[in-house]
Amino acid sequence: MRGLKVLPSGRPGRGRLYVNLPDGRAVAWYDRQTNRISLLADRHRDAVLAALRPYLAGTYTVGPPPVPTSAELRRLAMPPDEDLAPNRPGEALLGELEHGSAGTRARHRLRQDLTAQQRMGDLLDSLEPDGWRVLHCVPLPGLGSIDHLLVGPAGIFCVRTLPGRRQRAAVGDLLLTVGRAEPRPDPRWIRRAAAAATRALSAPVLPALALVDASRVEVAPTVRDIRILEPATTPAHLVSAPATLKPPDVETLFAQARDARTWLPPHPHRPYRPRPRARGTGT
């Protein structure tokens, strides 16, 4: 069968590869960790093997899928255009650099932001073998986008990443200052974003600020609700944190978060209003 598409379930080189029909329906998936191809329809077996041949490594098995979890059922029913998992770190900034302002100073700041998000994003992606799942550039209507959403054993973290520019960074209750630049309201923003994510996922989401390449980071003693992350210490800090979510819970929440429809605002409820009775029809 022609027209089968192979799509990754996350960043290239990680997770599963799904084989989809031209209309977006999945017919099989290849699990790289177990080297197993799960077929949903045996009549597509030859076409699926041909589509996956460039990606197969070593000895693999082929057969019907195991009993799907709720997370897998949600993934299979998700339209490909609604899946946020393939987003790269700094996805939105890549578009701004290509189509945005031509000003040299503005583009320089965008490149700094992009470099910081890419570095932190790659670092967070490396935690997947330890049971963590990561999304990048998650749209949050009315607030912009979450740079990274991290779901793992220690909970859910809404992460905003900022370049430290090899200068001192001071984090206060309301403002963040890097070097001599104007203070920014990032602490307030990340709290609002985490609160919105908590409502969308119906699960606690913790705010976090990631500072990349700061010469030093000073945090006000009153800042207790925001997690401060730095590339050098983040992996050890997250992996050693006490577990609050079991692996099935992590997968269920990740499946919910990767669906772009999760982040859409709910439709406003329209109260019932009786239609006016036409004149002359009686009481």
C-alpha cells in the first residue's frame, strides 16, 4: 500500500514510530525500546514493514498490539495535527526569526532566547530514560506558550527558560533581573502559566524558571513556590527528587498534555432562554 506515513511520537531518535494511513489513522507502531512492531490490521503487514525498514535495527518481532492503555488509546485517536510531541525546543522562536522583525538587536535577543531554549530542551529530553516526558512550546491561549512542560516521577513542571548571558541573575517574588537589563515579570508569568496548566490537566503543575549560562543566580528567600533550574544541576536534582507520580500516571498525563485540544479554552456556557411566544397564539 502506498501513502503510509511514519511519524515519531516524540523527538527524533526517542519513543515510538507510528505508521499512519493517508487520512491520519494509525495502523501500526514500532517500539524502539522493545524492538517490537504492533500491527492493528494484519492486511497492512507487508506495507508496514516496507515503510519501517529504514528504521529497524537488529532482530524485531511483529504481532498484534498488547491490550492498549488509556494513554495509547488517546494517542491513536489523536489527529496528527493536534499532537504537540514533535515540537522542537524553541519552535515558536524559529518562526519569529524567519518571518519576524528585521531589526538587528531584536534578532540578536531572539537568537539568545532560542539558544537557551534549545540547550535546556535537549537537557530535559535526555531525562526520558529516567521516566520523564517532555513537551516543548505548548500553546497557552492568552498567555503565549510554555517553553517546556515536564512530566515525570517528581510531578509536572511548567518551565520558562531564559538566557543568563554570563551575568548575575536575581529572582524576586515579582521580577527577574539579568545583569543591568530592565527587570522582567517572569516570576509572575510562570505562576499564572502553571495555574492555567493545572486547570487544563486537572493535576498540580509546579512553576519553574530555567536560567542558562548565568554567572550566578540569587534567589530571594521569600521565593518558595518557584523551582529554579540550571543546566549543571537540573538532571541530578530532578532524578533524585521524591516520586509523586507512578509510571502509568506519567503516561496518562503526558498523553493528555500532548493533545493540543487540551489547552483550548472551554466554550462559554450559553444559558437557556425561552423563545418569545408569537402574538395571537394564546397563553
